[in-house]
Amino acid sequence: MSLESGSRRRGARLEEAILDAAWHVLVEHGYHGFTYEAVAARAGTSRPVLYRRWPQREDLLLATLTTYWRPIEIPDTGSLRDDAIGFLRNADADRSGMITLMSVQLGGYFHETGSSLSRLRDSLLEPGRPAPFETIVGRAVARGDLPDVPRPSRVVNLPLDLLRHDLFMTMRPVPYEKIVEIVDVVWLPLLSG
């Protein structure tokens, strides 16, 4: 076991060390290498310590991903267009690495559990929190920039879906010009229509 300053790690310090180790094991070895043995060895602790906190490997995986899955900042510039572009740039910067990890390194998890990226993402989101583009559109309606009419969720959330598509297809950050195209050429005309 790893000792710090002559004493054993406990509580939050131990859990943080384990989740940090779990993250690195997942990134380096994927889901197939994401074992209790590998995480315990990397964290300098024992498998029973992990089993007590996370009885199933999926529990440990979800705790690890939850620790590293942070909400993306939603800009509030006072402009629908600028908020949308700003949010997509934040999402691109924050999620491009995570998207690659989730699509490549977690393929075994999706196959083994019959789950999907969509379900995994939903389990990581804060319950009851509106989708980012629902917030952006809601602010625009409140400012009077858009009429207060019903809009399909698919239309409201389309910019993030298109960004994710580009991230998955290229496994690279999305260029600024493509983000602007998503907002100006595709999304804003749909909202106005």
C-alpha cells in the first residue's frame, strides 16, 4: 500500500487517488484493461478497498467518468449567435479528447453491457438540468431575440449533435469555420423558419 507522510490514505484522499488511477488506466488501456487489479496497482491500494466502494466494475467506471466529466460552460454574451458559437467552441475544446476516449476506449463496455454512448452520457449529466442549447434558446426568447413558440428538441439541440458528428468522424477538434457554419448556415435559419 502507498503511504503518504507516514500514514495511510483514507476517505476522500484515498477515493481521489483511486479515481485518478482509474482514469489513467482507462485512458491508457481502455475498458478491457480497466480491471480492479490494474486500478488497485496504479493507486497503490488493494482490490478489496475498491470492491467496498464500487462492487461492480461498471460502478467504478461511472464514478471515474463522473469525476472527469465536467459541465461545459455556457456563455451569456447577450447574443444568440455568439452564445451558440461560444458554447460550441467550449464543447470542442473540452470534449474532443473525451469523445475519442469514449468512442475508442469504451467500445468493449458498450459491447459487454449492451449500453450506448447516449445512455452513458445521460447517466453522467446532472438530473433535471436543461440541455445547453435549451438554455441558450431560452435566454434568447427571454431577451426577445426569438419568438416564444414551440420548437422541436431535435432542432434546438442540433448544433451540439452536428459538432459531435464532426468530432466522431474526424477524431480531431472541429475548426472554427465549421462551428460558424453549423450556427449560421444550418441552425439559425432553422430556428427562424
